Amino acid sequence: MLFRNRKKVAKFGGSSLADANQFKKVAAIVNADKARRYVVPSAPGKRHKEDIKITDMLIACQKTADYMPLWEQIKARYNGIIADLGLDVSLDNEFAVIENALAEGTTVDYMASRGEYLNGIILASFLGFEFVDAAEVVRFTADGKFDPHTTNAIMGERLSGVYNAVIPGFYGADEQGRVRIFARGGSDITGALVARAVMADIYENWTDVSGFLMCDPRIVENPTPIKTITYRELRELSYMGAGVLHEEAVIPVKLAGIPINIKNTNRPEDTGTMIVPESEDVPTDGLITGIAGKKDFAVIRIEKDLMNSEVGFVRKVLDVIASHGMSFEHLPSGIDTMCVVLSRKEIEGKEAELLTEITRAVSPDNIDVVTGVSLIAVVGRGMKSAKGTASRVFTVLAKNDINIRMIDQGSSELNIIIGVDDADFEKAIRSVYSEFGA
């Protein structure tokens, strides 16, 4: 009886379900552990480098009047998977409904969602699980905003009486029944929502890599895998560009205290990465957990004597930024200086206007804009109890002739943000990794 109460939610990405052979791998994984009771599939991804993802093909159908040739390719792809799996199932009725929607001029959201919907039907048949349409259990508001509280209530009730189910990722519906989608990568979010609704013991996110790596393998060759990472560390690294998991997928399981295990469909024996709640007893793999970064920022630098004693100074600056519909990335400051870090794309063409308005608002002694800045985050819960971490970062960058344009460290001591020239971005990451990860 205790075993029957165990629950795992397994989400499989597009590369894990790209063809019939991948479907068989997924089935073997699910069947290897009876606790894997709820499965969340993505749409079929690329089978090879030159291939096209089903979701991209579906969106292209919605955007062109001559969609039938492409639509026939999509149908052939699904029918090929069904035939190769030897299934006695037909998608003809579903195809007819989608064709009718296309003819009547359907939405991008509807077409983009059909990849997961159709894949879910096939996978449910192959596994012998019940198919639960995500449109039944994932709720959006009439203006397209996700409604987490209603979703959790509806999904929890619907799945309470279902022992095994396949719930497609990426989409839901509003109260009028119109299909709505998350941002790309939203199947991660659906998996987390299912895990929270059923109060799973663990949320497994299966993809084509064996968990997180300490930094981008396109920059550093064979970086060290991360065995365990906390939600907060993941949030910091994901925000700064680390891939693998959609950062919003952390929120539902974090609220419920459910751990996430990032696993590799093609190497199920690999341990992967465990993402766990913040805890003092979570072991550290090393001083630094991960290194990530983004390029192409702009920094507004403001100087004024006795800035710290001027009430409302920072608020006035940020009011100017907000009046242009911009949000800042970081806000490092000193007694008489402050920097506002923004995306270069947001500020482009508005530099002179912003500087004029900020000058009018706070009368700085000096103000300018620096572009071409990259931000690099050095993240690790182990930094709290170790002395000299920042010194080691700055020293290794200096040894490699890399100029630091900006420094920002949060009060949590979880991360150090360094600003460098875009030209030094990859060199800086390799340098920091050589100090802490090699």
C-alpha cells in the first residue's frame, strides 16, 4: 500500500519524443518505475540537425494561406510514429478538427499547442495511460494570463481519481475554452504544475543532457556536472542564461517543496542533477555551483556628491526608467555613485532622451552610458562560509588581462555579478572556471 502512494511526474522534452525509437526509450523509462504515474510530453522535436520541430511547422501553417503541403508533412510525421510503434490508434478525427480550425482562421496559440496534444494522445495509447487534455486542467484568464490557483484546484481534483495519466505540456485554456499557451519551453511549467497538484515525491524532467553543467559547454570543454543545486541557485543561473530548465517551472514545485531531477532520456542510468529546496544540510559539490552569463547590456553611470543623503534620489532615477516601460537588470551603487544596468536593445535610440530626463530629475555631477557590457554570475551556496572568494575571482580575471567594468554582490552572498566588455565574455568565463571548476 505504501508503494502505491508513491508518485513521480515525468516530463519528456521534444528530443525525447522526436520519433518512434525515442518513444520506446520513454516507455522503457516509465515502465521501469511504477511510481512514474503521470507523464507530460512535449511535441516532437528535431530528429536530426536539419530537421524542423513540429511546433514550428504548426505555427507556419497558421501564418500562411497555402498551408496544406506543410500540414500533410505534419500528419505524415505523426502517422509514421504510430505505424512504427505498431499502434492501433487513429488521429484522423483530431486531424479533421485541426484542418477545420485552419480553414476558419484559428489562433497561433491553438496551432502551436496541437503538437503536444497529438503527441500526448499517441503516448497515452502506447503506455496504456489515460489521456487528460491540458485544456481541461490548466487555466488561463480571459486576457491570457496564467491562473495558478484555479489550475491547482482543477488539476488536483481531476487527477485525484486517475492512477496513471498523460497530460500534454505547454498549453491550457481560458474560461471560454480558448486555447492559451505558455512561452516556449512551457512544458517544463506544466510538469511542475502536475507535480504540485498531485503532491508528487519528485518531478523528473527528462531531456537530452544529463543534468546541469557548471557552465556552458560551448565555452568550456567538458565542464563539471552539477550533482545538487538549490532552487535559489537555479533561479540565479537560469536568469543569467543557463539552459536545460524553464526558470518559471521552479515556482510550483518550490512552493510545494518537491525536488526536481534533471535526467537524460538517452542515458537513463546517469544520476543527473537534483534541484532541492534551500536547506542548511544540502551538501555542496564545491565552492562554486555554476557560472553563467549574458552579453549586450548597457550601463547608465551616475555620480553625485552626497547622493546617499538625498532623499528619493534612486526612486527619481528609477521613475524615469519606468516611464519608458523599461525594467532594470541590476543596480550596483556606492555612496556617491550608482549604475543602472539595462538591456542594450531596450535603451538603443533612447540614450540621449534618458540622460536628459535623469539629469533634469536628479542634477548629477556626471552621467554617461556605457554599452557592450556582459554580465557574468558566479553562483554558489558554498561562498557563504568561505573567505576570499571574490578576491580569487578578481585575481584570476586580472591575471588574464580582463578589465572589470562593474561588480555587484547580493546580500545573500549567493552570487557575485561581474561586468566585463563583450569582447572578454567567453575568456572571462573560462578564466573563472579554471580557478574554481577545473
